[in-house]
Amino acid sequence: MLPFDKYNIMKRQTRSLLEELEEVSKNRDTKYIIESRANNVISSAIHLLEVIERNFTPEQAAVLEKKLLGAIKTRDQARFVNSLKRTDK
């Protein structure tokens, strides 16, 4: 019976190691996805701010930048869109 017990212990340890390796892999994938998306969003936001600065007066651009950041912070897209519509008037 002793070899059987050693086998079961080793099997449990091996399974535990494999589960840990799988969990590390999932965390790395999630971190990579977040990093990649963050880079894309930040790059796009920088480009958008540059476009705003080129197409609006400095005062309007400052307001739109503030509204954009506020919309992101509050997770309310309409906040920025409404501000943009008001600049046309």
C-alpha cells in the first residue's frame, strides 16, 4: 500500500502545481490584455486631444478636454458629446 499512497500524494501535488501554473497563465493573459487596451485607449485619447487643440480655440479646447476627462471619470459618454454639440452653436 505504501507505493499507492506515494502515487496519490504525488498525483495531488502534480495537479496542484499544474493548477497553479494555469492560474499564473490566466493572470498574465489578463494583465497583458489590460496593458494592451490601456495603451490603445491612452494613445487614442492623446490623438483626440491633439485634434481638439487643432480645431477649436484654446478656450473651447480646454473646456472640451475637461469634459472628456470628466466623461471618462464618470463613465458618461453623453457628457462629452453634449459639450461638443454646444461648441457648434
